[in-house]
Amino acid sequence: MLWLLLAMQVFTSCSRQPQAGKTGGPPGAGQPVPVAVANAKARTVPVQVTAVGRVEAYNTVSVGSRVDGQVLAVHFEDGQYVKAGDLLFTIDPRPFENQLKQAQANLAKDQAQLENAQAQLERNAAVVEKGYVSREQYDQAVAAARALKATVAADQAAVENAQLQLQYCSIRSPIDGLTGAVKVDAGNIVKANDTTNPLVVINQIQPIYVSFYVPERNLPEIQQYMTAGKLQVQAVIPGHEQVPSYGELTFLDNTVNPTAGTILLRGTFPNVDRSLWPGQFVNVVLTLTTQPGAIVVPSRAIQTGQQGQYVFVVKPGLTVENRAVVVGRTVGDETAIEKGVSPGEQVVTDGQLRLSPGSSVRIVQSLGGGQEQRP
């Protein structure tokens, strides 16, 4: 009797289990699995190479003094944007003004002596043939005039040098650019051509460079498309993906780094808004060409299994098929599919973990804006 009672309890328990397909059944067996889907689309896809780059100044100038002297004034602020020719520093000009006056005085004195020597030479030349002046006296007059002429030329050079030294007392910016921290204040004594202690460093940031390295395997492809014209380079500051900067590839290094297996490239950017800053790291996208008619799906639709990569394709009866795919390039949040999916087919983008081949699905979200669909 005991075994008969146990059998009846088991039978009663089994009869209370829900039937497949009714509410409360196991997911995927009969109850539709809620999923999000997107349509595979044919579109033009850019062929790109990505890298991490570093921003570099277009020109960097260390401004120094070309004369010894005392700084009288600093005419700009730290970090100020200056243009070529703007006055930066003034060195005390008084010692150089005195040198110029002395050089001008020597020139005037020697010019007067030269005029007198030339007049004496002309007088001697008129009477030397008549014997009123000896040939020796005439030759001495010629030599004196020539010597004074050379002295006047040296004096003229001294005046020009003194004028140049005086000009060096006004130190001007050689380029348009952004100044760094000022290294000296008014009253400091500076030395001429002191390369180890610049007065200020100026970086030219309009235009500006972005340098980056790519694997050497990309070199043939880059060279191929460079011959067809300029290649676009995009620089994105991390955290500011909505405002990328655009430039052109302007430099390809002539040597591959044998240790890293990479090659250096450089893009030039107008940097009109000055968003790129020297020393900054950016994400770089080099566009080589475009691939028209490529089939793309959201990257999150692609799954990886033991047999390789695949997607779940929604069939007309709202069941899914496990479809192997050959994946191409990824651009943004989309990936090109070289083989396995046709344009217009729906692929599952969310809910794949609860699916198996042949599972019924209920579409709760579609990137194309569709409504909820049930089998």
C-alpha cells in the first residue's frame, strides 16, 4: 500500500506542471524570448586605420637676448597669444645708443679727413707732371686717400653694427604662437645668446601637428592611397568625441622602427578653435578610402562561439537562426559583414544569451523604430 500511495503523489505532482508554451514555461522552449533587433543595411563604409597620437607644436622657438643688458620691461603676460613682430622685452638701450653715437662721430671725423686727402690728391695730380710736386709726394697722397677710404668703410660698418645692437634691445616675437611662462622680470640682467636660459618659449599652435604610429603591415595600403591624393586625419580628444578635429596626412617617415614594427606618421591640423594642445594625447583615425555597398550591423549583434563568429537572424515566423558570418572592418558602433547576412535581414542585438537555434522571439525594440512584435 505504501508504494501505491507514493505513486499517486508523484502522478498528482506531475499533473500540476505547466504545459509547454503556457505562461511560466521555460524560456526559449515555448515562451517567446524578448529581444532587440536591428536591420542589416548596405552603406558606404570608410576604410580607416586607428591609433593613439600625440599633439605637437608646429614650431617651437626659445626666445633669448642677442645682447648683454638689463631688462627694462616685459610687454606680455604668461600664456598670452602673440603675433610675429609683437614686442616682448625691452633691454636697456642707453649703452648701445652711446656706442652708436661714438661710431657715428668716428665716421664723421674720418670722412672729413678723407675729403681733405682726396682734395690734396687732386691738387697733386694736376701739378705732378709739371714737376711742382715730386712723384714720391704724389704717391704718398694716393696711399693716404686710399687708407682713409678704407677707414671710412670700417667706420660705416661700425655704425651699422651699433645700429643693429641697438635694434636687438627690442626683442620681438619671431612667430605667431602661444607664450609659456616668462623666465625673467624687469630689472634682471641677461646674457647674449644664452641658449640654456631662454627668456620665454613660444609654441606655434595654428596650424598644429598630431604624430602617431601605425603597424608596418598598414604601410603598403597607406602608400597606395597617398598617391591618389591627400588623406584625411581625424583627432578626437578623449571625452569630447562629439567635436573631432580634422586635418590632412602630411608626413610619412622614411624608416620603420625595427623594434616595435611601427612607422611614424604626422597629420597637420588648422586648429582654428585651438582645441588641440601641445603634449596632449588624442585618438587618431586615418581614412584611406571608402567601401561602397558594404553590409553593416551593430557590433553588439556579433557573437563568438566555438565555430567562430555568428549572429542570430530573425526569420519571418519570429524564430531565430544561428548564422555564421565573416566580419570586416568596424567603424564606430557598426561592423561590416563580408559574408553571411543580406541587407534588410533582422539581427538580434540584445537578448542573445537566452537564445538557441529555432527559439521563438518577441521583438520588444527595433533600431528601425518598429513596434513590439509577437509570434
